[in-house]
Amino acid sequence: MSADGGKTSPHGPEGLLKLGESWFLGGSRSAALAWAASVLALIAVLVWFFILSPYGAPAAPVYAEF
């Protein structure tokens, strides 16, 4: 058990993580914007992977240039 009776300190990494978690899971407008930005970033990664990258194309042999 910690010296403060099991409570997390607001000044340590655990307190900072708890503060960020409570903000990100809260109902504020900035948290909603952060969720929207996260969703858009994940969609952009999927679009790049399935549409813009050469996914499924056969790999070109490395030795073709020699």
C-alpha cells in the first residue's frame, strides 16, 4: 500500500494518466473533437492501406535491376 492510503497523487504519471482518461472519456466538446480526430486518423490509415498502397500486388523482385 502506498504512503497516501492508496490514492493516486495528481502530480505523478498515474495522476496525469487518470486526468487524461477522465478528460478523454468525459463529455466536453474538446473530448468530442479529440474522438473525431482519432476516428478520422484511423479511417485515413485504412484508406491509405487498402486504396493507396500496393496492397495485394505481387512484390517486385529486388534483383530485377541487376
